[in-house]
Amino acid sequence: MLTMLDLQAAAPEIFLAGFGMVLLILGVFLGDQSGRLIGWCAAAVLAVTLILVVNVDTGGDTAAFNGLFRADAFGSFMKALVLIGGILSLVLAQEHFDREGLGRFEFPVLVIFASLGMLLMLSANDLMSLYIGLELQSLSLYVMAAINRDDVRSTEAGLKYFVLGALSSGMLLYGASLVYGFAGSTNFGSIAQTFAGATTAPIGVIFGIVFVVAGLAFKVSAVPFHMWTPDVYEGAPTPVTTFFAAAPKVAAIGLFLRFLLEPFGDLVQQWQQVIVVISICSMVLGALAAINQTNIKRLMAYSSIGNIGYALIGLATGKQIGVTSIIVYMAIYIVMTIGAFACIIAMRARGQQLERIADLSGLSRTNPAMALALAIFMFSLAGIPPLAGFFGKLYVFLAAIQAQLYTLAVIGVLSSVVGAYYYIRIVKLMYFDESAGKFDSMPRGVAWVTGLTAVLTMGFFLWPAPLVTRATVAAAALFGG
């Protein structure tokens, strides 16, 4: 039976689901020409949901819907990041889809339902609610990848994502069934009580954890489950790729943290090695595979793989300081990534979208403002101080050192140095090579997002306390503090 506490705890999700269906019906009746209207309405709905997430007070850590749903400071913070990513992605998509003739209403509606799935993932307190939220997100993303039905690359991206995503979902379900079979419950709290104070677990539980981790690793593009990422990033329309690179990554990392640290926090020695291996492989592949890329969207795909590797360093520690470092890293990552993709969306000449890295040659002469913004994002992604990306990596490396994971920290630093090559190469092209031609004028919404994210990336070091403080509170909630 539903209670007022249940409704209050899930108020943002209920609001988002209700208005998502309203916009879907409105779009059906108004037709394809309603794409711009539905897009701005969807951004407004996400903004109101963000306000609800920030302001809904359930009295601290609250379990609702018979333990299936959990509302706490950790979930609220990660949900806020997801919604900010969704809002900025919708703003970037408006002018792009209008110019490409793809201004249909389906994309903003899919963003709403994908965001709803992500919010449910971040509040999952049970293996069943975890899977429902994950699939709601995934099904929306599959369609978004193939939304440009007249483009072979977009259709291919959607098909690859769907096939590999179905495989990862099967692995995750199999792992969840093993955990249920050997632990006797699907609820995170009950599983945590079963293994409270334990250092070992039945082999079936270990296998179950590994399979669920494999399924989640696919969602965050971690090696060796990264194979879909470059093709989908390249083939999907650029605003869709922007959304893929931002919000779903934050949601999946949040789910990673909740799944491993809440029910299996005392079994950290059993799953730590798996996370360490995934982290190292992701960092190394992200650093090396991007070097020879000529398509900037594929380069950003490998960059995202490497960034997930850095974020997983914090998870490998199994400690609260590691979770704090991940939250800070993902908050910085989402700003840098959306800013970089805003510049990529602005790479248009004579009405055609450009994607080659060589097309950025001499950009500082033809569009100095865009070149400066992209240089800020590239230097930040490379981890150059005093930009925000440097502090993101610093926090996770310090967390690894405090947890005595020295080898992981050293490999992270070395990978970051290698990866800096392809980021700085883009800056070199923009400032020292001959001009490849002039881009079309940047749309107002794209310029606004680019400027905002550039300022946040460049000015983070002046006032990091608000983000770090809120990340510390969110991490403490995950550990029962």
C-alpha cells in the first residue's frame, strides 16, 4: 500500500514520468513540427525535476516502496548531475536538429524517459528496481542512437548498441539471479546484513558480483566492455553523443557505487581486484587508442573510456574518501565533456557538420573565442593545472595513495601523461597550423553552453569548497553517515 512517504520520496520521478507522458501525447497530436516546442518544454520539465531533487526533504536516508527505492543525499547529488547533463544536452540539440532536419519531438521525450531511468537507477535499493531503471534508460538510448533513420551510420550505431546492450543486460540478470540464489534476497539492506562483518562469501555470490559488474561495466564503457563506444559515438548524431557521454555515465557510476558498497561493502577484498583490473585497462586503452584517431568524436569516445578508468580508481579503494573523489571527478567530467561536445557541434561549414580533427586547423585565426574554449576543455581533460580536470584527477590519485593502491595511482599518472598528447595536439592544430577554413556562426544556445562550461572549468580552482563539501556529504550517506 502506498504511503505519503513513498510519494514524497519519489516525487521527482513521479513528476518526470507524468510530464514525460504528457509531452509524448502532445507531440503525437502536434506532429513533427512540434519538435522545438517539445524540446524546450522537456528542458523545463527537467529543470523543475532538478528543483524537486534538490528541495524534497524526506528526513534523511529513507527507504520507500517496501525497500525497493531509496532516497538519500548520495542519490540526490548524482541525480542533480544527471538532470544538469540532460538539460544542457537538450539546449545543444535544438539548433542542431533544426538545421539537420531532425527536429522531431521524439528526441526530447526519449531524453526525459532515459533520465527517468537514470533517477530510478540511482535510487535503486534492490536488484529488481536496479534492473528496471537500467532497462528504462537503455531502451531509450538504443532508439536515440538510431534516431536519424536516413543515415546508415546512425542506424548501424543503434543496432550495435542494442545487440551488445542486450548481451550486457543478460549478463547482469544472470549475476543478479546468482546473488539472489546464494544470498537469499534481492534487497540491498538484507544482503548487507547477510554478509555484515564477513571477509569471504559463497563462490556463487562472487560469480554473481562479477557478472553484475560486467553488465555495469558495459554501461560505463569500461574495458573490456567498451567495444560499442567508438562506433556509437561516431555514428549517432552529435547531440545524442553529447547526452551519451554525460548523463548515462554519471548514472551508471552512481549505480556501480551503490551496488558494490551498500550490499557488498564488507566484501571489498572479493571484488577489489576486478575493479583494479578494469580501471587499469580502461586508462591504458583510453590513453593509447586515441592517439591515431582522425575523427574527433571517436577521439572523445576513447577519452571517455580513459576517464571512466580514472573514476574507477576511487571505487577500487572501497573507502569513503574514494567515493568522494569519484563524485567530484564525475561532476567535473560532465562539465568538461558537455563543453567539448558543444564545440564539436559548432564545427559546421557551409551547412555541413564536420568531424575531422584536421578541420580544427588554424581555428584561433577564424574563431578565437571557440578556439580558446576548446583549448580550455582539452587542457582540462589532459589534467593541466589549474583547470578543473587537474583537481578531478588529483582527488582520485590521492584517494588511491591513501588506500595504499600505489601501483594503481602510478599507472593512472602515466596514462594521464600519455593521454595528454592527443589533447594538446588539438590545441597545437588550432593555434599553430594553417587555417582549414571558417566555420559557420555558432548558434546562441551552443555559444551559451560553451561559455558557461568554459567559465566553470577555468574557475573551479577559485572556489572548490561547495562541490567538495557536497560530495563529502553524499559519500557519507552511502556509508550510512
